[in-house]
Amino acid sequence: MTKKLHIKTWGCQMNEYDSSKMADLLDATHGYQLTDVAEEADVLLLNTCSIREKAQEKVFHQLGRWKLIKQKKAGRDHRRRRLCRFAGR
């Protein structure tokens, strides 16, 4: 079964580039394929900057929407691994 990855990116072109690199790395190392449909994804990834307040607000709203997806999927697979990583520069 193919593992799927959904990336939501806000910000500048550098953020777009970083998201592309993360997708390539997760494909090469773990076999994750990109999907445009968050509900299909095994991994949901947000990439944004904290420079602009509006981008931060969008992140919290997106996390709320994704929480609903997680709750729906929880009934199907209770063994899902949860991992959060944060990075900045």
C-alpha cells in the first residue's frame, strides 16, 4: 500500500521550494507519494513562516480542520504513529 503525504504551504517562494524538497526527501527515504487530498494522506505537513501574523492564523485554522480528519480516521486505525517536528531558521 502506498503511503501518502499532503503538504499545505503558505508564504514565499522559499517556502514552496522547502515543501518540494521535503516531499522529495520523504519519497526517497520513506516512499511517501504526494496527494492533493488531505483526507487520503497518512502524513499531513504544514509549512509556513511566522513572520506574518496572517500565516500563523491560517496554520491554526488548518490544524482545526485536520483535527476533524484525524478523528474520522481514528476509528479505522488506532495504531497510527504521531510525530510532530518543528524547525526554524
